[in-house]
Amino acid sequence: MIFSSPLFLFTFLPLVLGIHFLLPKEYRNFLILLASLFFYAWGEHLLVLLMMGSICVNYVIGNIISKQLERGEERRAKTTLVIGVSINLFVLVYYKYTLFIINTLFQIGLHINIDVSHITLPIGISFFTFQSISYLVDVYRKIVIGQRSLINLGMYISLFPQLIAGPIVRYTDIAKEISQRTITSASFKMGITRFIIGFSKKVLIANNVGFIADKIFEINPGDLSSSLTWIGIICYSLQIYYDFSGYSDMAIGLGKMFGFNFKENFKHPYTSTSIQDFWRKWHISLSTWFRDYLYIPLGGNRKGKYRTYFNLLIVFFLTGLWHGASWNFIFWGLFHGFFLILERLNIIKLNSKFNIFSRIYTLLVVMVAWVFFKAENMDYALQFIEKMFSFSSGENNYPYLFINNYVITIIGIGILFSLPLRIFIEKNMNLFIKNEALKTGLLYSLYLIVFMFAIMELAQGTYNP
């Protein structure tokens, strides 16, 4: 079940919201836990047992660490933390990386006869694993105490608004809201509008440009013209941004409807003036997670420049690997890390007086990197990039059949709204409309029209990955 589906929009969400507001506050966490497990089981079936097992294990370990710290047993608490983190990482590695490890060993000449056909990758495992690890570490750091209620911790780990596509929500960010939260009409309306924004991003923009990107990336790069490769990577860059940020918007909106305040996960990353700036604006919950739970514990930038560069490469190696079990993803992560180091070494000098050149450089690096993210293998990615910069013609123009005026309009809208245009419009409406009630009415009417348009697009479309 995905947010951009009629089943979720018109059955699951209204039912859960309705029951949620009818129940006394003390039973609402239990309802959300049940709803989250049902939501997960709908698509993952028996793998929901893995989710339940993760909840129970982290509940026990978190409370053991908390009690050991209360008794002053720091060393034992650290050992327990290592065990807890290791269990979480073992589960992640087993389900997500076993096949990749075996294939890599086979490529270097080590033949291991293990049947891995039965291993199915659980949706969202990277998200709920990182959330569980951050919870255990924060308990050990005494930032929070171990959650005494299994229901409350289970709700945190399985919380359906952000379960399958993030953002990564830290326990410390919503600890107070888990035990006591207030839902006002203003916050609920804010949640609805935020959900509509994300839903529209996903259905109207991401799905349409993603369809074009898929058609282009299905073709051998040698048969494509350079212009088609650029159209392909522009469409994919828009797809991955609007799909991912759209899901984050929907999660943040759903969170507000249920009384949770999730942090922002995207801040118009395609306006960045450096790769470092890009990672301050792209998938913020992941970049800050790696910063706080890996980069800083490794020493950060406190142990000399060479150690700093080494730490950055470790972080970006794992950032790539976190996204997928493939050398393409690893190279994508290291590609970003390499340019980040070049910026730190001042080899690539970014002059604040000429921000336009800094933005072009950053966008070019990001788009070239997305080729590795999208391509099926390294050979295809390298051929595709070569074709991008060869400025040559091609024999296969089939994708042009799908590029009509509507798609061109969507691409244009996608490019425009990758800038903070919506925020600019909302802030400057006062210059044209002085009446606050009229301004609010116009905004809500606009959101409603966009939502209805997105519903119609969803109803007539079949491409909703």
C-alpha cells in the first residue's frame, strides 16, 4: 500500500483518522501501532513478523541499557549497545546485502554455494533499522531513557507515515509527542495541505517525468542521441526529487494530522551552490544521521585534514551502500564524497560573487551522479555519460513519441517549483490581496483544485511506481 493509491486515500487513511479521533487519548498509540503493522503487512505479508521482532528486541535492549546506566555500569551498557547495534545491522545486512556480498565474492574468484533465492528485501528496512540504532545510541548517551511501554516504542519504530520512505525520525525528536500530543485545527489543516503538496508532487510531476526517464533508460546509450540522454537525466533528476520529497511531504503532513512534528527532509536542494550545500538540503534526515552517529564518532574534522577526508569517504561509501546493494550506488556515494573533498581542498573554488556558476557546477555534478543511481550497471552508466557529452545523434528516437505538450509543461513546472517559488508566492500574496480571509480561501481553493487534478491523473494513469 502506497500513499498515492486510492486504497490508502479513500479507505485506510479516513478509517484510521476517524477511529483515532473517536478513541480516548490513552488508546491512540495502540491504534496507530495496529494500523502501522496492518499497513506494513498489507504489502509485506509475513515479513511484518520481522518488524515485530525488531520492536521487541530493541525494546528489551533499550531498557537493559537504561537500567545498566542507572546502576552506573557504563562498560556493561556499552557492551549491550554494541550487541543491540550489531543485531540491527546483521538483520539489515542479511536481507539487503547477502546477494551483493556473494556476487562480489564470486567476481573475485571465491565461489560460495549458498541459495539466497528465499531472501526477500523488506520495504523500509533501511529506515526502521537506522531509527532503532539511533534510539539505542541516544539511550546510551543519556539523551533519553529507555521507553518503558512496548506499545509506544512499537509505534515509534513502525509509524506508518514515514515507515516505507522516510524521513528518518529520531526518537528524541518525537519522544514528548509519543506520550502526550495536542492536535489543533490549525495543525490538522497544515497537515492536510502539506499532504496535498506531496501527493501532487508525486502524482503530477514525478510519475509523468519518471515515465519518460524509464523509456529513455531502457534503450542502449549507443542508440540514443545526446539530446535524449539529457532529457532522460533531467527527467530522472526531477522524478527522484519530486518522488522522494513528495513522500517526505506526505509523511510530514500525515504526522501533523496525528499530532507529530517531523523535521524537514528537503530544502530545495537543486538550488545548492556546492556539494556540501546540497547535502544540507537533500535527504537531511539521512545526512544528519550519518553526521551524528558515524562522522562525529569517527573523529569528524577534529583529527587533522587527512583523517577528515578518510572519514568523509567512509561516510559517503556507506551513504551509497545504504541506498542500495550495488556498485552503482557505492560509486554514486563516493562520487559525491570526492567532490566534497575537492571543495574542502579548495581545488574547486566556489566564489560567492558568482553564485550562478556555483549552482551550475553543483547541478551538473548531481545530475551526472544520478546516472549511476539510475543505471542498471556501471557499464551502462559510463556509456550513457559518454553519450551525454559526445553531442551526437542517435538511431532510436522512440521516446520522443511520449514527449507531448503536456509532458513539456510538467517538466517546466517541475523545474520552476524546484526553486522556492511556492514559498515566494505564499509570502508575497499580501502585496496583492490585503484581506486575510480572502487570501486563505484562495490558497485552500488552489490546493483543492490541485488535489482534484492529481486524483484525476491517478485515476486515468497506470504508471505509479
